Amino acid sequence: MPYTQDQQSQPRTAFARGADTTELRGECPRSVVNVLDAVSMARDMTRTALVNQILGAFAEKVLHESILVQRLAGGNPSVSETSGDRG
């Protein structure tokens, strides 16, 4: 889902450090919360547990992607330089 202009102008937060958990809070469209609530009820879990499951899977996917990009880039400053794409 693309960010709105308001979301893009919000300051970025630093990585959570020190504790195993940290609070994550923010506005969410009602339609998304309704789906989260319905799914969490169907799975007999809390909304927070469901959101943690979803975000955990997303974090694993992004980490995997970043590892692959780093391996394929081989430390090159620009992958396009090595692929012959000059423009």
C-alpha cells in the first residue's frame, strides 16, 4: 500500500534497541483494522499477536531480499555498472 503524503512527511524512527519488545503505535484505516479483528477472532488470537505475526513475516522477507541483493551486488557500488545498463 503506498504511503500518503502525510505518512511520508512523518519523521523516521530509529531502530528499537535494548529491549526484546517495544511499543508500535499509529493510525490505521478502519477497513484494515476490521479485517485484522475478523482474522484474529477466526484464529482465536489477539489482534496484537496477528499483527506481530504479519510484521514478523514481512521482516523475514525483507531481510531475505536484502541478503540476496547484497550477494548479487557483490559489494559493487552500482549493479547497473556491472550489467551493462549505462543509462
